[in-house]
Amino acid sequence: MKAHNTFSVNNLLTIPPLRYWHIGGLLLLLSFTSHANTFAVENFKLKERFVYKADEEDIWTVLADHGVVYGDCEDYALTLQKQVGGQLWYVKARDQQAHMILCLHNQCADNLQADIFTLDPTRFDALVRVYPKN
């Protein structure tokens, strides 16, 4: 993380007085930055201990909070959603493979990509929002 992305209360107090809507916009920006950083950190931590293993049956599982875990794309996305929130999406890539990703504020993660990526619907033949049963 670059130093200029970090804000402190002391820095905010040195800014000349702003109208209310400016302050609200600034707080919203800080909130989004915090969520994005948490999303990236939690994705990295899960990716470090995740090992892909295809399901024999299509069973969705939230994986353990620690240790090495085994699962597929649905398990990965559900586990990350439990940690950070966000929305599950089924996508069908150009090669016709079905795949699940997790998106939070238009930033997405899955078990295949090394880093967080921006949701780009043009990359997929199908994009379907998933509402898992509780």
C-alpha cells in the first residue's frame, strides 16, 4: 500500500472547513478504501491456504477459518463472502466453463486470478447473480 492512500484524523483536521456534502463524500471514499483493502487482504490470506479440489457432487461449503482448505470455486467464493461480504456471481467464460466469483464494490475475486479484478461483463458470455439459501 502506498503512503498517500493512508489518512489519519490529524490530516483531516488540517483541511479547511468543508461543506457537509464534501465531508460525506470524503467519509464515503475512506469507507470504500477500507473495504477494498480488507477485501484484498482477506483474498490474499485465503488464497495462501486454498487448494483446488473439484466436487464429486455440487455441494457448496464455507471452508474453515484457518489451516489448509480444499474446495472449488463456489467454496472459495462463499468462504470469502463470509469474511468480507459482497455478492456472488456465476459467470460463463468464453470457453463455456461455468465459474463463481465474489464481487464487492465492483471489485472481484476468485480462486483463479492472482489479484482482485474489476468486474467487466464483456469478458463473459453469461453473468448471473447468485442468492444462496441460508
